[in-house]
Amino acid sequence: MNIHHLELFYYVARHKGISEAVRNIPYGIQQPAVSAQVIQLEDDLGLTLFHRRPFALTKAGEELYEFVKPFFDNLDSIGERIRGGMAQAIRIGSSEVVQRDHLPEVVLNVRKQYPQLKLFLREGYQPQIESWLLRQDIDLAITIWEGRLPAGIHHEELIRLPLLLMVSKNNPLKSAADLWKRDRIDEPLITLPACEAICRHFRRELEKRNIDWYPSLEVGSLGLVETYAANGFGIGLGIHIPKAAHPPGLRLLPLTEFPPIVVGALWTGKRTALMDCFIQEGHRRAKSLGG
């Protein structure tokens, strides 16, 4: 019997179905792949291990599940014991604004509980972060997200932040509502790359309002969006972060009529105690910001 096939069968039996197993397997794998490999296990044995609708283990399936269950149930605990106690290494992916302005405080508070913490950071946008999670290149993401997440990625909301536009104080524009009244918006739009969650969210809201306005300048960070907007290169798109400092030559125009953007934690599989600690500190940081 293929050991990987046994592992997939363990998750199917434990979660009482293939679709629910996919949501809980601690690495990225699609439902058709799980189904095909479990069928291969049944073919190798020459037996049916479970009935699909409604789900129920056969006698052979119950016997096999009872045999493999102790091994797979105890993998995490034996891993921690071999490491010498509580696991203190974690790989985190985050968006630029989270990594720059908020993650340092979260890490400092986590380190008080995990003094031997080993931290590995990767900065990226939502599509990159999702692929890293599914490939198990990172353990946890604390980031801005938008839209539906792929199967297998779990999430927990930390805070909602409103969108805003940013203009130079020399710009006569006083509110975003004044822009929407125009037949044509001529000012250049300065944004993060189009794949980033803030841009996709903003684009969708413009489409709902039948407004045509496309990015003229894409930059790599919200700090650069602010810099170019403050120097009169166009109108910048960003998010309102409480207590954040901005360039002195910048005016903020809140988009109060647009839905806010969500910042939260993303992960696959079972959360560890260390991941729980990061998420708890993330909630604490969000509360300090008014979330």
C-alpha cells in the first residue's frame, strides 16, 4: 500500500468525506487528486473502503482506519518532541503594509511567549501568498485579501480598513464624490500592481458605478503611492490605517461609500499553538488600531 494514499484515506475517514478532507489536509491538494488516489488504494486492496453517498466506512475501511489513525494522529506531537519541545519556527507571508507597519509589534509580543522564535518572512500580494500557502512554502499569512479564497485555505478576519484616495495639497480636489460627477477623469491613477487585493477591490467598485478610470502608474508599495501622489504625479489609491503617518504634502480623501478591505490571517491544515499566538496578537494589534 502507498503510504501517501493511506494518509489521504485517513483524512477522508476522519472528516467523513472527500470534500471535507480537502479542506483539512495541511497542504494544497485538489479534490479530484484525492478521489483518484483513494480509488487507487481501493484498487490495490481489491476492496471498497467507504460508501460515498451517504458517507460510511465499510467494515474493511473501519479496520484500516483504526490501524492508521494512531500514527497520523500523533505526527504533530512526535515532531514537537523530537524538536525538543514546543515548535518555535514559523514562515509568514504578508503584504507590504502589514510587514512594514504592523508585523514588528506582533512579532515582539509573540517572542515574549516564544523566546527561541525563528521567523522567516516573505512579502507578496494575495495571488502569490495563496500559492505559497498551497505549496506549503509558508505556514501563515497575515495580509489583505479580497474575493473568494481557494479550497483548502482557511481564514480569520482581523480588521476592516476603508479605501481612500490621496492627492497633493496643491490639488483643488476636495472629495472623491467630486470625481464621480465628472464625465471623464483625466488625472493619472497611481496604484499598487493590478493583481493586488486593494486594486481588484477598487476596480470592482468602479465597475458597479460604470466609472472608467485605469491605473497610469503602478508602483511597488503604498509608501511609493503616497510619495508620488504628494508630489503631484496623480491621484493615489490606498487604505486608511489608523495612526499611520503620511507625507506632509498629502491630502486624504476617504472613500466612505466603498466597502472596506479585509485584513486577516490565512493558513492551511491544522493551526499550531505558535500560529494561534500570532493570530491572537494580530487581533490585539487590530483592536489597538480601532478594529
